[in-house]
Amino acid sequence: MRFLIDNALPPRLADLFVAAGHDAVHVRAYAMQAARDEEILARALTEDRIVVSADSDFSAILAAQEAEQSPGSERLHGHAVTRSAGT
């Protein structure tokens, strides 16, 4: 699976995902640590990545976009997770 780790979580989390055999990148690797959530979500969608975040704002963004055929969302141990369509 492909993950994009939000700035609210430590970069080490991306390393743990990679060690587990996944393709994971922290937003800091893209110099996006100050990016708005919408920009992070757009990057994830472009790269077909799942956003892993401690920030519940992603759920609100997805709810607003859902009417426009947006990706789904889930909760993973209290963290917002978004999933691109088809993953």
C-alpha cells in the first residue's frame, strides 16, 4: 500500500511503514509541512496514496467532497485515513 503521512505525525512513522514493506512518504519529504490539508489530500490522490493523519479535518474535507465523487474515509486507531477510489 502507498501512504502519505501528515505533518501531525512524526516522520518516523513513514519509516515504520516502509520497514513493514509499504511505500510511505512523510509530507516533509515534499516540503509540504505547512501545506493546507486540501493540498496534502490532492497530492495523495495524484499519487494514489492513503493519507494517515491525527487531524480530523481530513474527514470534514472528504465529507464535503463526497458529493463530487471523492475518495472514501476511514478511522484507524483514532487517526483520519483517506483512501483513493480503487484501493
